[in-house]
Amino acid sequence: MRTSLFCLALIGVSTLAQQPPASGTQAIYQAEANNAQRKFDYIQQNSKRTVPDQKPTVVAENEINAWLSSGQAQLPKGVKKLQLHGQPGVVTAHAVVDFDEITAGVHSGNPFLSIFSGTHEVDAQARTEGNGGEGHVHIETVSLDGVEIPRMVLQFFADKYITPKHPGIGVDSTFNLPYRIDTATVGSRQLAVTQK
């Protein structure tokens, strides 16, 4: 994945389209997505203050997942669905990924990379930390359709297809957090953000 999977939700701030819900469950889901959007808007607006409010903004896992499923999130090319689950310092992601979209136009003669074709269910687990305005992500495991990918093959894939398009992003990534975010702490089923 491009970056800290929870931070992905913070980067693509956009306005949710207001549509009447078709069911009670959809209404709850839409309310959670709207709550996430309000919090993302607040983070963006708070960053424009001379001195941002340093009180943590906490976004619940269910709000982030509802927002990601709302159709308004700008997911990386090839990522069709994304759901995140947080435990202290760890993010687990489940996604449906079309690798042909990711690898389009870039060919490799490396036989290890031939597994990255077609559409697959992808599960990834990463250690994450956000301190001092920097985010750090270390991807620990990735599996395609339940089969774990060897780290060496994962590194080849990132070096060939991800890092050239997104410098600084790969299996181990360090990046500047947006919107004057000082800390981004993944807890149990939530993300807490402070700004400075």
C-alpha cells in the first residue's frame, strides 16, 4: 500500500454527496462516513490556524471504513475496496486489488513478479507511527488470496511499480504528515491525530 493505511484516509479530503439512505443500515453507514468527513474537514481547517488546536481529533475505525466505502475516497490506482483495522501501533488492511492497473505500461522480466497480475484479495499488516510531523510505515506481511508473499518478492514489486510513481513509498516508508499533523497514533479501532 502507498502509505500508512490510516493516513490514506486523511490525505483525500473531499465532500460526501448527500443521498437519501435506502435502509436503516445504510443510514448508519452514511452517518459514520459523514462523521469522518467532518473530522477530516476539521483537521484541514485547524491546520490553517496560526496556532492549531492541539486537542486530539479521534476518528473511529468504523467511521474511516464507512468513508473509504462511500465512493468519495481517492484510493490508489488499482485498489477497488479497502477496509482498515487498527490495534495499538498496527494497521491491518483488506483490499481488492487489480494489479493489471498498477503495473500497466511497466513490464518486468522478473518471474517473481508474475504473481502480481489480475485481481486479488490482499491482506496486509503494517507497523505504523506518526511523530514529529513524520509518518513511518513498516509493512510486515502481505498475502494474496490467503498466500503470504515472501518479503523479497514484495520488495521487488514495490521497487518496480510503487516507488517509481511515489518516491519514498515502499515496504518501509517515511513521509511528511499533511495538515500540520504532529502525531498520528493508531489505537484499538481508532486513529488519534494531534496538530502543531
